[in-house]
Amino acid sequence: MPFSTITLNDGRKIPEIAYGSWTLGNGREVIDQVEQGLDVGFDHLDTAQIYRNEEEVGVAFKESGLARNDVWITSKWSGAWMGEKQLGITESCKMSLAKIGVEYLDLYLIHSASLVQGRINEAWAEMEALQTAGLVKSIGVSNFKIDDLKTLLHKAKVHPAVNQILLHPYVYENTKDLLAFMKEHNIVPEGYSGLIPLTKQPGGPLDKPLFKIAKKHNLAPEQVLLAWVRSKHAVIVTTSSKRDRLERYLAVGDVKLSDSDIAELEKAGAKGHKTLGLWQKIALGVVCVVLGGAAGAFRGNF
Ligand SMILES: NC(=O)c1ccc[n+]([C@@H]2O[C@H](COP(=O)([O-])OP(=O)(O)OC[C@H]3O[C@@H](n4cnc5c(N)ncnc54)[C@H](OP(=O)(O)O)[C@@H]3O)[C@@H](O)[C@H]2O)c1
């Protein structure tokens, strides 16, 4: 069965796989790549203030000729600065709308809990106000841990629809509790960077079962990893510059891994997370520094 949708806690239906614009850079090349994604059949675009290519995403959407309600568009408040001033959630959202050139976003996320430490409830109230005003249809968070979600839920009028998180077999063992908490509170996971075991961490204990399972089902290894992300009932957030690879990603809609395939991947993943834990901590640290330090890197550019 091709990819379909997942129903969020606000009743809206989010397409199960998204095309992300993080690593695409900016300029005409990005527009062409996003257009390629839409042309192949992606109907869900994932961007963010800090990716600095919301405009290109918007141009690609417009040039595609697709209707607004044919494409789900997500953006994120990343805490960017303009000169000496950090842009707040409301003004950032309005800027994102203007850059993308749409009247509403399907989903707006707080990019990381590290951006709102000590003021999670105030930040979330702003997100709720954006939804009430109709600027965004659904609201959610990204890179929130259990304690961050507990703080948010304590005062929230609207529960976050999603939490967009790093999700692949090497981090699964450490993410299980968060996923269980999210399930309990009806918060849908969106899994990003699911291909890290192939792209950034090859050579670990996952390789053997991954390639074996891929061969057994006549699949590419990246398809097996994306099918694994899907097995966690998560929206897949991925990307590629290559048309044939994007077609293979979408074909994952027809892939169903067996319970034993999934268990084998997770057993190997759990071994990897111990040996690769340091790498993961460094990677997470980089995300925090990039988001937390958006000040220095992006002053004046918004
Ligand atoms: N919320 C957050 O903090 C956060 C963080 C990170 C990412 N994201 C979102 O998630 C999206 C995807 O992130 P990601 O790029 O890290 O995702 P990913 O799905 O793990 O990786 C996609 C990359 O994998 C490469 N790839 C695919 N198959 C491969 C193979 N067999 N061998 C080698 N390389 C292969 C592709 O390269 P080619 O272009 O060469 O095909 C592509 O650049 C981002 O664009 C962003 O929207 C969100």
C-alpha cells in the first residue's frame, strides 16, 4: 500500500513521509531539488527558519502548480536573530509565511527545547495563539525530551500534535521511553535522519543484518531503514538530491518488514548505541550549539 496519512490529535491527517530541505543549501538548485521531490510524488515539505531556504521551498511549491491543500508544509521556529534582536515565535512565523508565500502553515514546530528552557509554557502559549489566529493549522515541537513535554503539558491548552526527533536503530534503545510517553499522550513522532546508520555511522553492528534483510526482500538498505522508522508509527522526514533514490523512498510505502526483521535491526542497533554513544552525544551537542548559537551565525540574515 502506498504511503498514506497519520491522524494527529487535532484530527488533521499528516502525510506519512516528508521531503526535508535542511541540507539543500539555497538558490536555484534548491528550487529544482524541491520541485523534483514534488514531481516524484512527495506531498509533504519540511523546512525551518534556520535552514535559510524557506523562500526556495515556497518558489518550488508555486512553480509545481499544485494547490495549497495538495501539499503539507511544515516550518519551525529556530530562534534566529536579526541584528541584536532574537526573533520571537509570532514574528518568525509571520516571516516564514511571507518567505514561503502561503497564508497558513500546516504545521509549525518549536525547533528545540533548548531554545525555550525556563519558558516552555510561555513559548507554547504563543504557538497556541498562532493556531487560534489561523496562521498555522497544527502545532508541535521538535527535539523535546520527556521532562520538556511534561512541563509543556502541565499548562498546555492544546497538546502538541507531533514531536520531531532523531530516530534510527542506533538511538532507539535510548528513545523508547520518550516514544512510549508520546504514545500515551497521543503525540505523533516524526523521525528525522533515519539513514544515519548508512550515511554517518557505517561499519557498526547494524550493517550485517541491514544488508542481509535488504537482500532478502530485494530492497536498498535505505529502504529498510525508512521502513523501520515507519514501523514505529512515525512520520518519516528524509531527503535526497537524486530522483531514483526519492522514488525508492516512496516505494517504501509498499514495504512491510516482518517482526523478526525489526527485532534483528533493533538488537544490532542496541549494541551500536553503546559503542557509538559518544558520536551521538557530539552530534546532539552540535544541534544544540547550532540552534542555541543561531545568534552568531545568522545575525542580520533574516
Ligand atoms: N528537527 C530537527 O532538528 C531536524 C534535524 C535534522 C533533520 N531534520 C529534517 O529531516 C530532513 C532529513 O534529514 P537528513 O538529511 O539527516 O535525513 P536522512 O534521511 O537520514 O538522510 C538523507 C540523506 O541520505 C543520503 N542517502 C540516502 N541513501 C543513501 C545511501 N544508500 N548511501 C549514502 N547516502 C544516502 C541522501 O543523499 P543524496 O542526496 O546523495 O541522495 C540524503 O542527503 C532534513 O532535511 C530536515 O527537514 C530535522
